[in-house]
Amino acid sequence: MKKLGFTLSAVALALVLSGCGQSNAQQGQQPPPLTIDVASVQMEQVQSWHTFTTRLEAPERVVLKPRVSGQIEKMAFTEGERVNQGQLLFSLDPRPFEAQIDTLKAQLGSAEATLEQAQGEAQRANRLVAKKAISTEEAEQRNATLRSAIANKNAIEAQLQNALLDLEFSQVSAPIAGKISRAAVTKGNYVKGGDTELTTIVSDEEIYAYFDVDERTWSRQFAGITAQDEVTVQLQRLGETRQIAGKLDFIDNEINPTTGTLRVRAVFDAQQHNLKPGAFARISIGAQDPQIMAIVPERSIGTDLKNRFVLTIDENNVLQYRLVELGERYGAYRAIKSGLVQGDRIAVNGPARVGPGMPITPNSVSLAFENTQFVLKQSESSPVLLSAAN
């Protein structure tokens, strides 16, 4: 019995020693540090941008109405197409106008004959009154008849001129070049001069974007800007990320006392970018105070309750927690107002898989800024720009 107890004790001791050996072996085989992408912080000149919403407007918009009344005889355009200035759009029945012209021409002929007779009688009266062959009163009466004949002829000529204009106005032409809408009335309908809407035309070479800047922002950021500076602005349409470059071309002469805002306007090439009036757009304009700031990828920034931070790498390749103050966003990058300096190394992908205090194996990568613009340049013609977003 004692022999059996000794044997069991020996087995138990062997198992304990075996377990301790395995534990020591596991401690000696720690996994290598995680490899993560690391980049050096770079300093760039950046500019604070302000974004406003607006609806695009055509510089010229015409609600086309006939100048004379009549029946539409022909519609001479394709709805929705571009029309040129002076192009025929509608023809009214010209016959009533032509008849009026013929009537007035006949009246003018009669008035000219009457005038010729009055001129002859007035001339004879003037000769006879000099010889005292007729009374002065009779001579004055003939001169008055002459003046009446002249006035009558002039009145008929004016009526004839109006009738010729009415005939010309029966052919309704495009007053501006641009895109034409659908016809509100069609062939055979009677239209009333100055009242019936025929269609609308909007100019399509340029397009305007009006927006309002609050007084404080304008005074602090844009007070030195004039329309002659042609400051570059950017337009972004609803549902698009592509940016379209334009320029500031109008600044109102007073601040609206009701809203406390200043109305300004940007102009864009409508044909090149197929911009349509009425479309919703966001307009970005850069302030005049470029500053040097650290630039990091947006994905490198983490959130800790209400704080923003990045993970930096110290000389021992250990991740460190660093609070930062954010600036504007520029595409995939973010400006940092404070917390980082030139040469700091950061974890490019942020705290997604790692955290402070962890040793790492750094994989150095470079930050590519070639397709990112941090400052809105004056008179910039290229439409490929990236707008700032908070």
C-alpha cells in the first residue's frame, strides 16, 4: 500500500513539472508586433473655405408674348432645342395686318393730294393778299387748311408706320439666344398681344449662382475682395462629387438690414458643364487667410468621447495617444490646427486595429497630395478641384 502511494505522488509531481515547462515555453514565444502603415506628418499651406447653398439662375430669361393679337398660323421651332437670337418662332396670320396697311396707304394717297391742293391755294392766297386782291382773313383760312392737311398726312404716315410694325410683329422671333421650352399655345389658337404666354427662353452660355454671406463672415474673411479680383469659387451639384470652377463677378453695394447678409454672385460656363437654371448647388469660396497646418489622412483620426486624437509612434515604435484640434477637410485629408508638428509619425489607418501603448512594426508610406488642392487660387481655370467640408 505504501508502494502504491509513493508511485502516485511521483506521477503527480511529474505532471506538475511538465505543466510548468510548457508555460515557460509559451512565454518565450510571444507573437511579433503588428505591422501597420506609418507616415510622417507634412505641413502645407491651407485655406479656410465657406460653403453656401443656392439655386442656379440664367443671366437672361424671357417669357415670350406676342406684341400683337392674332391667330397662330405656324410654329417654327423644335421644343427644347437651342434657338438663335432673331430666329423665327411663331407666325401669326398676316392678312389682317396687310389689309390695314393697304387701307392706310390709300388714305395716305388721298391726304397727299389734299395737301398738294392746300399748298397751291395757300401760295395763291399769299400772292393775292400782297396785291390786296383778297382779305387777310381768307388768306389765313387757306394757310390754316394747309397746316391741317400737313397734320393729317403726318398722322396717316404714323398710323401706316404702326401698321407696318404690327405686320412685322406678327412674325414672333427669339429676342435672345438660348434653350427654348415647350410651346404653351400651338397652331390655330388666337393670342392676345402683350398677354398670352407663348413659351420661355433661357440663355445657356453662362449661368449665375447668387448666394448670401452673413455680415460677420464677410467682414472677417472677405472684406478685401472685389468683383474685379475674379476670385475662384467652386460649384458642386446635388448628388455629385465633381467640382466645377467659376469666378466671383458681382458683390452687392449694401448689406440687407433685414437678414444681415450680403448678396454676391458667381458665374460659370453653362455649356461646358451642362448647367441648368433652377438646379440646386453648393458654392465654396476660400477666405483670404492661408495658414501653414499639419495634414493627415481623415481615416487616421480617432474619436474619444468629445475629443479627437491620432496615434503617434515614438522612438521605440510604441503607439502614443495625441490630442489634436481639427481644421478643414480637403478630400481624403484633414488639416490639424494644433497637436502635431512636422516630422511626427502617425498611424495612417488610425485606431481601427491598434491602441495606445502597443508596440508595432512600422511600414513607412507616403502621403500623396497631388490631386488635392488646399488653397483656392485666383483666376483658376481648371474645373478639377476638391472642396472643403467640415
